[in-house]
Amino acid sequence: MKFKSFLYTCVGVFSVLAVQAQEMSEADIKSRIQPIGKVHVAGAKAEVTSSGPRAGSDVYAEACVACHSVGVLNAPKFQNAADWSPRMEKGFDTVWKNAINGIGAMPPMGTCGDCSNDEIKAAIEHMIEGI
């Protein structure tokens, strides 16, 4: 007898909750799941949306310099003909596709997760400028 009472209670509670959920509009649901606050890290810069393609020098300074300035894990160093020449023998398009898809220890798009293919191209052009 106790089991039946428990079962009827569970079914009743479930029915009430199901009816209540069906009566809520989409706007009500959205308002219930809104975040209640925001996190602010002191000293952090606000995220800026791109107003267009970034210059190769900017992409290099933001994403490429860490590895390509000193040759980390055999990365070709900035404007170093000895490092870039063997790669450029395969053609610029091959170097560009390798940067986009990743090669060796370099992940796809390097460390620039928000770069476009054209911005990667501009960064490579900046790194090989003058060689």
C-alpha cells in the first residue's frame, strides 16, 4: 500500500511540473536561464571586434612572435632566409596551406584561432619580407 501511495505522489508531482513547463512561453524560459552576473578580471582588456582584416605585422605580433622570433620547435625565424628558403622552394601557396592546416609542431592557424586565411597569408608575407 505504501508503494502505491508513493507512486501516485510521484505521478502527481510529475504531472504538475509537466503542465507548468508547457505553460511557459519561450520568452519566460529565456529569462529564467539568463546569466545572473558577469565576470570582470581586473586589468583585462575588453574584447574588440575586428573592423576588417588585420595587417600581417599585427597578426605576427599577436600570434606568431612566440615561436617564429626564436625558432621554437624548428619554426622558421622571422625574416631569416636560411630558415625560410627551403620552405619557399615548395612555393608560397604550399607554405600558406601548411600554416592554415598545420604542419609539424605548428597547429592549424598557428596560435591565431580567430585569424582568417588572408590574415595568415599577410603574416607569412610579413615574416618573409626582405628575403
